[in-house]
Amino acid sequence: MTVNLLDYDLEGLAAFCEQLGEKRFRAVQLFRWIHQKGATQFDQMTDLAKSLRLKLPQAARVQVPRVVSRHESTDGTIKWLFDVGNGDVIETVFIPEADRGTLCISSQAGCAVGCRFCSTGHQGFSRNLTTGEIVSQLWFAEHFLRGHLGRGDRVISNVVMMGMGEPLQNYGQLLPALKVMLDDHAYGLSRRRVTVSTSGVVPMMDRLARDCPVALAVSLHAPEDALRNSLVPLNKKYPIAELLNACARYQAFAPRDFITFEYCMLDGVNDSAEHARALVALMQEHASSGLSCKLNLIPFNPFPASGLVRSQMSQVMTFAQVLMDAGIVTTVRKTRGDDIDAACGQLAGDIRDRTDANARMAAQRQGMLGGIKVVVAGKVAP
């Protein structure tokens, strides 16, 4: 059985080369061919030693999941569906901006967190993705877009782990994938430009701070525990105070001087001025422990099973003004790709329902897709 070389970070690839009786420096050459040049055939890798090129076809492959479909939005957003076997698909979304190209990547097929406001999770959870399946989303999108857009240089400047799944519940596969993204011999992304979004898996936040501190986004959605318990069931295990203390610890290692908090705006649920004032008080309370925050307000993308309604934009702006008046950096996310179901919380909503009558394993923490562009709401953090 051959191994998929997309499953390896550089250290893992070096160990693999040593197993083949090759010098470790050959791994750097191989890594560059795969990730920087997009090569999948070993005979294309002309500067590899002939001995290695002869060994590789019997021992390894470079394999990405099959593309099921590609959809392009009127705003330039592109969404791909990838077949990862056994009837499961994952989705990946590219969001172009004037000054950046952002790729939103999935970490699981489905999600088991249980957030009420994400249609993705209403299919339930199937499995964790492998490192290769995570990395292949970036590999495929980068090399497709270079041809599609007629670009010779790098197209994707930012990666957000905000697609299907809770990344920190797939930590063992996520960590080497992040290392590939950051490696100068692969994609060379800045730690500031790779973001992991989490609904608050506290122990793994602490591990990520030690192992590979990238930018962090936390799905908050409520200023107090009773409300957050109903929206993000993981809060029952890791309540808000424990979560924010973990955020303060993480900030000491983070590449940015703030933690982003995502807040999905739900009409009549969490969007009142009273909720905004409670959120201000919460953030001020934890500022003394060194926590600095940026609030990202996300208009809800409705789907029938949720029973929830998007807040009126006037209410969103009133909420934002309370935060800004308190000196909190606040943005309002502009929905992108909603005409191709690529907006926040919409991923894979019509693909496969993994739930059954007895056990509904619901929900990605909030889907986060489609909104990297921010508009209005005061001072925007860099």
C-alpha cells in the first residue's frame, strides 16, 4: 500500500525519505515539487536523484480527493465539493479580495459540536479528515487558481480553518497540515494569515499555543452561559469564563495582538442592546488578564430547520455601536457567496443527511464561511 505524500509535513517527509534509504535533504526537493510546483508525477521531478524517482512510484503517491463540483458566485467566490469516500463530501471556498485571496478549509466531514445556527451540522458528523485531505484543499485550490486566473505567483495569501468541522477536535491531523501551510518550502504563509476557528475546545487551544500558534478565532455568540449553552452546546463542558481564560493564555503566544470573537446575529435571541452591554462587560472583565479582543458580527444565514431569523441590519448596527462606544474593535461581516450556498453556516446543506431518528449529531460551531470581507462598524483591526 502506497502512502499519500500530502499526509506529511516536512519532518514527516524527511523520515519517509530516510526509510527509503535516501538523504533527508531529498525531502526538501520533493516537498517543493509537490506543494510549490503542484507536481503529482515523480518523473516530472527532474532534480531528484534517479534512484529516488525509481523508488517513489512503488512506495508513494500524491493524491487529492475527486472534485464533485465547482460553483462560482457573481461576487467571484468559488466553492468546490470534494468526494472523500463513503458518500461523504467536504467543501472548500475561495474568497477573492483586492488585497488578498482567502481559502476557507474544512477539517471534518460534518461536525458534532451541535450549534443551532449552522445548516452544515444538521447532516451530523461522519469522520475526521486526514492531514492529506486537509492539505489537498489548499494544494488543489492554489494550483487550479493559478491557471484559472492566469497567475504565475501565489494566489492564496490567507487560510481560515472555518469550513466544515471543529478543527481542534481533529488536532492530530490539523497540526501537521498547519505546518505544511506555514513551511517556506511549501506555501510559506504567515502565522498571522492562517486562522483556526474554534467553538472553544479549551485543552486543545492550550496545545495549539505551544505547538503552532497561529491566529485564533473563537465562536462566542452569547455573553452569558445560559444563552450560549442553548446555542453552542460545547459551552456546557467549557463555559465562557474558562474559555476566555484560555484565550488570554493563548494571546501570549499568538501572532496577532488580539483574539477574534465571532458573534452570529440572531433576531430576538442574542442581538439586543442589553446583550451588547453584557458583552462589553464580559470583555472588560477579562481585559485585566491580558485579553484583547476584536468582535466580528455575522449576519445569520437562515435555513428552515434552525427556526432562527437573521437580525435586521439596523439592529446589528445598534449592537455594533454599543461595542464601539466602549472602545471594542468591531466589524460586521459581509456575506459572500450566498448565491452558491457558500456563506456562513451553509456548507453542504443539501448533500447528505447523516442524522437519524434517535441521534442527531448536529452542527458545526457556526460555519464561518463566506464572510472574510468586513464592512462598517468602526475601527477595523489590521
